[in-house]
Amino acid sequence: MPGRIQSIERAAAILRLLSGRSRRMGVAELAGQLGLPKTTVHGILRTLSDVGFVEQDPESGKYRLGAALLHMGSLYLDGNELRTRALTWSDALAARSHESVRIGTLHEGRVLIVHHVFRPDDSRQALEVGTLMPAHATAIGKAMLAESPYVAAEVAAAGLERFTPATIIDAEAFRAELQAIRERGWAGEVEELVTGVVAYAAPIKHRRDVTVGAIGITGPVERLLAGGEPSSELISYVREAARAVSRDLGAIPW
């Protein structure tokens, strides 16, 4: 049987130290805690930084866990748990908005719908639970990609498929769109996946401020746009629902 790999054990020890503290740690402090030479710790940190597992603060020079590792950890949150926590809030969102509600998570660069609430009227609707949707052309997908830069880069590198004339397929324009979404806290989709359909979504987070899903509403252009512009009232409903689910998952309210 092959022996244990010392470099991996040391890297794991560094990650455990960083995950167990709320503050950043420097090379000297980590080396002292682990009883290792500073040059050895610095080399491991450089490698972990290159793959996105740790990040270095440019001002203090200290290290913290990186976004790539936090995203991987978020995959432990089961989709059923997300659905369970969001049941009440998704029903309330459907009632307030009078539109259908979807909750999704990222799965291999696409959106997996884990919960779907029908629009509260008598129209014919199809249940979408279990459906995989393109992340780059949906509000719910863009809301998560804006908070997951590593996944967003992979999606863009794989090519952005066009579904309608409004679908964003240029990588630079897509990055700019995600930046705008990250700054304002919600995503919109105006006829990007299906002509005549509009959607709004906001990210759902859990402890450590990691995005684990998104919640959103979907409906026709005539109802979701106000004078040709996104409806601020409907967007506020979506963001309130996302905050409520996030609080239930242990996130710090914002």
C-alpha cells in the first residue's frame, strides 16, 4: 500500500488552521503553529493560492480560505435541505408576486431546479423540478455565477450558447453582466432563454457567506416589466425571499 503524501498532509493542515479562525493568518504564524520552516509553508501557500484554495490580503499579506475551496464546500449542502428551508418563503413569494417561483443550485455548470411553485392561477403549467437549465441564459443561473467566479469562468470558456437574439454570448459582455449583478444583488433575464419571458432572481447563501443556490420568479414580459423596465417591486419581493432563506441557512443578515 502506498505511503501517505507529506505535502498533501501539510496543505490540509494549513487549510484546517485557516478554516478554524475568523481572522487571517500570516506565513510566520502558520509556520509556528505547524512547526514547519517558513519557506516550506510559503511554498505550499503559493500553490494553494494558484489553484484558488487560499487568497492573500494585498495589504496585510496574510492568508484566508479562497473562493474556489468555499464553493467546493458548499456542494455538501444537499439540494433537499435547500428546498426544505425554502418551502415557506417560496410559497409566500409566489403569492406576493402572482408568478411562478423556482429554486435552483449549480450542477456541472448548469442550473438544477430543486423546487418549483406554480403561478397561483388556473393556467396550465409543467413541473420543472429536476430540470437542468443553462446557467448563462437564466436569471437564477446568473445570480449564482455572479457569486462563483471560478464556475463562471468555466462556463464562459466552454462557450455561451445562443437561445434567442437577446442571449449574451460574448465572454467580455458576460463578465460585465455578472459584475453588475454582483454589485446590485439581483439578476435579470429579459427574453434570453425564451422569447417573451422575463425572470428575476437573487442568490441564497449560508454560513461563511457562501452562495448555495438562488430563488427567482418567471413570467411574461407584459407582467414583469414596468414601462419596459425591470419592476422594482417584484425585484424587492425576490430579494426579500432570498434573504429570508439565507437567514434560515445560517447566513448573517445583510
